[in-house]
Amino acid sequence: MAENKTITLNMGPQHPATHGVLRVELELEGETVVKVRPIVGYLHTGIEKTMESKLYYKAIPETDRMDYLAPMSNNLGYCLAVEKLMEIEVPEKVKWARVCLAELTRLNSHLVWLGTHALDLGALSPVLYTFRDREMIVDIYEACGGQRMMTSYIRIGGLSHDLPLDFDKKVRHLLKVFPEKIKEYETLLTENQIFINRTRNVAVISAEDAINWSLTGPMLRGSGVKHDLRKANPYSGYENFDFEIPVGENGDAYDRYKLRMEEMRQSLRIARQAIDGMPEGPYRAHVPGVVLPPKEDVLHKMESMIFHFKIITEGFKAPCGSVYQAIESPKGEIGFYIVGDGTNRPRRIRVRPPSFVNIACLPALCEGRMVSDVVCAIGSVDIVLGEVDR
Amino acid sequence: MDFEQEIREFINSRFGEDVIAEDNFRNQLSFIVKPAAVYEICQDLLENDRLDVKLLADIAMVDWLDHEEEKKGRFELVYNLYSLKHKGRFFLKTRLPADKPEIKSLTPLWNGANWLEREAFDMMGIIFTGHPDLTKILTPDDLEGHPLRRDFPLTWEQPKFSWNKDDPPEVIK
Amino acid sequence: MGLEEKIPDSIILTTLDKMVNWAHKRSMWPMTFGLACCAIEMMSASMPNFDLARFGMEVFRPSPRQADLMIVSGRVSRKMAPVVKTLYEQMPNPKWVIAMGACASCGGVFNNYAIVQGVDKIIPVDVYVPGCPPRPEQLINGIMKLFEKVEKSSLKDKHEEWGR
């Protein structure tokens, strides 16, 4: 009897279809995959250790660079966790502005996912459409924070500046124009027979397995589990908004694609409610000693200047205890576990990375299937290597 | 009964002597238990369908070196457990001593614990007995030591200007 | 139209240097080497809004054997450093490197145990583009500076870094 020999193929860190520097070791028998072993760590930056040596305020720009496709979500999660630790209540306008920006961030991330996933499977046009439309959202980011991607706009106790004067006009223009664009992407892909053949019954995971592998986000909802942190444990005023949570049936890549397209529509719905009902008010909480006072006060009042100076140089002392705040980022559940130890620097900031936990289930998605399905599986999990490796 | 009371009753009735303390900082329920009891508590929780605590969200680790909390044990492991039906979350915390940071691995119960424990081993040096593949995952293969420990230096390198071109890199915390 | 009107009898007089440099700079093919956040701005630069294809960079080649330009976009960690060196050595001559972003130029925001402080510790760099991340227009400015450098180079130059 001939013995079955397998070859080991290395899908290296530099590869056009792995989104970043992911290395996958495949053991193949012909075209069938016998064993899959993802190797990560090629972008390890030591962000958690760097954040331990900084004040709470100065660690905000580090959070931008983890999931670089949804930077405002990371900022939001970190600031909510610190506000929980220090027991700060933010004004209503801040909550609504944060919700609006978080939903635009979800759109941003899903657009890049759609473009690159379709590019991996061979559809060369959708990526041009999605990146062109992403420029509208990035334009709004630039008006708010001055930067196209790493804005650090959401700060502890509020926002870094007031919302720009043309924020309302820009967001309404986007809301008017976008539903047509989503229809455009759907005409290209949803009924396309080649796309359906490449994604139906590929990278399937059942609901029980998904919970066992600790998956969250669209990976879990694609298998039929209706769980979304915005409805289950609402944060930052999400309980006031009216939206639905799309759920898939089979847990394959096609269901996850349809789920994310529907999530884009629901994000537009939430953003419309946020911009229609945006209250007036201050853009930062008034907690002297902890939250930086607004710049107009700093230039005119003495106490504000003293507090500003003290907070920038020394920071505030956190109580001895630990908090965990999780939000629903476009990739899954991102959680910040902050341990304060009585001094002005955190003892430990642990980030619960959704992409790290999601990519660990790649063996369950790919083993026993064809080699070309590995590319589809990696794209459908929607990972960002900056978050996997931190 | 609401979820918090149910969990309290469950853990205190079955594992009363293993629970060292109970905490409710900022409305987050957490139990500080002995290291040997963590595996049994998780096994019983998985079998209990009414509580439905099936999602292991995270395994976090803290190093309490040079702080007065170090007296209770240098390393702290925090297991973050979530119930999908009741939408409630609670934490199981344990303390491990500095000279022998070992605890039984949770991989037979949850597949998702595999990579989370590998990261805890790589970054802080906590050994999980019974883990199928406890190797480095994030740091390069030639880096010795465990970066997230407090005594590992941050290795800050002085940028090279024209006046200090030939100095070796500085190492500070 | 264009060039044919200015050339009587299809004869041009020029130096070999100028012709070779013109060919090099008008169709330089970059390699897909996006590491981190700067990669997204590099992808945006090749998309319809800030088109890179009008500079001749029509295709981004995944294989290093078929590329001339390596745009190191993103932070280079210590685990990735030998991979960058291997890829650089696999590229055929002539080759150029642009260090895009603050992390590739000098370590950037991250000054710690895990990041190589500047990719020029491993491979020789021609143009540094600062920013975190740099706007696509800044990247295009860097590419134009590289074109100026290519115009001034000559076939007589000794390039030790290429192994000549």
C-alpha cells in the first residue's frame, strides 16, 4: 500500500491574501488541507507594556494604533473604561456624538473588509468602489480630529474639541448618498454566481462550536446566536436608539457577508437617529482634577489653568481596583481591563482582542477542506493584525 | 432571582471553603478563589444549563510586584465569564505565588482558552499544566524572559542625533 | 502628435543614462509590503481618489522577484526583521526603498523592546516619508522625490548596498 505523504506549505508573512503579516503553516495532502497552524506575532509592538509607563491621558493615542481600521471604537472603549474607574458622568451631547462616530467607524471598517475580501476572491472592482466611498467618512474624521485615521478624538470625560460646524451637513450628505452605494455593492456581489460558489458552505462553524471557541461579533452572529453588546449591556446611551441585529443561519462565509451588509444599513439608521436628535450642551464633563478643562476656560480663568497644568504633568490618582468595559467593535467584543493601584499610572491595561480570539479558530474552519478555501476563511473572519499582535 | 444572586448562591453553596473573598467594585461581581478550585468551578458551571455561563471571554493576568498587594501572591489571574441567556458577567480571580506560578489549564473545557493561555505564558510566565502546546506566541523566538513582568525593562532607546551617534542603547523601565 | 513631431527622421541624440533613468522611473513596480496602519494609506493612494497608476505604478507585485520598489509601510517588529532582510535580498537590481511613516523611519511612537528603531538599521533606505500615517499626497510627494533621485543617478555609480 502506498503511504500518504503530506507536504508542508508556508503561507508566509508577506502574502497578498493574508491581511497584513499573518503566517499560516498548511499541511496538504494533494489539495486537501490536513492541518492548519496560524503563527502570529510578526507585528508585536508591546502596546500594553508601553501604556503601563504612561499617564492615563497619554495612553489614548496608543489605543488608536491597535485596530487601525476602526480607531474611534478603540478610543471609545478605553475612555469608557477609565470613566467607569473614576466614576465620571458625561453630558448627553457627548454620548450622542460618540454613538454617531462609533457607527460611522463601523461603516468604515466594513467597507475595507468588503473591498479586501472581494479582492482576495478575485473580484477586482468592488475594492475601488469601497475605498472611494470610504473617503467620505475619512473626510468627516479629518474635520473632527484633524487626522484621517488616528484621530484620538474621544477623550476621557468627553471629546477633544467641539463638533465642527459642518458636521451636521457632512453627515446628512453621507446619509443621503450611502444607501445607493450599498445597493451598488450588492448588485456586484450578492447574486453573483461565482461569489456564491466561492462562499457558500465554506468556513462553516456551528453555534455551539462558536461559543466554545469564544468567538464574538459577526462570527458568532453568523452562526445564529443573537448576541450584540449594544443591546445586551448597552453603553454610552445605546439604549435610546432603535435598531435591529441581523443574524445568519448556516455559519458560512456567505451568511457573514450578508450579515455585515445588513449591519452597514443598521449603522446608517442609528447615525440618522443620532444626528436628528443631537442635544446641545458642553462637550466635556466638569470634574475638576480629573478631566481637562476646555481651552477657552484655561485661557481666561486661573483655577482652570492650574488644573490643566496639574493634569498634564502629574495626572490623576486612580483608586485601587479593576474595571472591565466591553464594547461592540466591528470585529467583535473589544474589552479593556484596567487595574488601578492608587498611583497616577495604571498597573495593567489588558485589551481583550477580538481578532486574536477569532483567528484561533482557523483550524476548525479549514481542516478537511480545499486549499483555496483557506483564503476565503481568513477574509471572512475579518482580522486586523495590529489587534492580534498588539 | 436575578443573575448575580443566582451566581452567588451557586458558588457559595458548592465551593464555600475555596472562596477567599467576594468583591463588588463599580458593580462588577468577582470572586477571589484558591487556584486549585478554578477548574472544578468552571466544569460545574458548564454543566449547569440554567445559569448558561458558556462563554469564556478573556484570561487576564496582573503582576503585583513592589506593591502592598504582593503579600497575597505576586501574580493574579482573572477569568472573565459571560452568560448569553442572562446577559451577565462575572470574574473569577486567583493569586499565584512568585516562585511557582502554576495552574491547571482550561483547554479541555473551552477551545478558546488555548491561545489565551499561550499568551499568558508568553507574556508573563504563568505555566498551565495540561496545555497541549505551551509555546511562545507573540514575542520573537530569541527573546528571553517574559515582557509583561514588572522587572523586565521597557528598553527605551535614545534617538541618535549628531552629538550622540556612537552611544549604545539606554535601558530604562 | 507628441514625440514623433519633434524627432526628424526618427533619430534622437541623448545619453544612455538619461534613457535608462527615464525607463526606470516611468514604470516602477512596487511590492505589496503593507505591514500596519500605513498600509491602509498606501492602499488609499493607489485607489481612484489619489491615483498612483498615473505614475506608472499600475500593478503591485506580490512577488519580490518581480518588483523594483519596496515601500516599507508600518512598524517593523523584531520578529519580522529577518523577513524584511530576506525579501530585500530577493529583489533584483536596481531596487529602491521608501520608508513610509514614522515607525519605519525611526521607530515612531513605539520606543520599546519589540520594535526596530527605524528600518534603516536593516536595509538601506532612499527616501523617508514622515507622518503617522502620512496622507496619500505625502506619499506621492515622497515618490516624486525618489524620481528626482533616480534622474540624477548614473550607470557608473557603485552601489555597494546592491552587492555590486
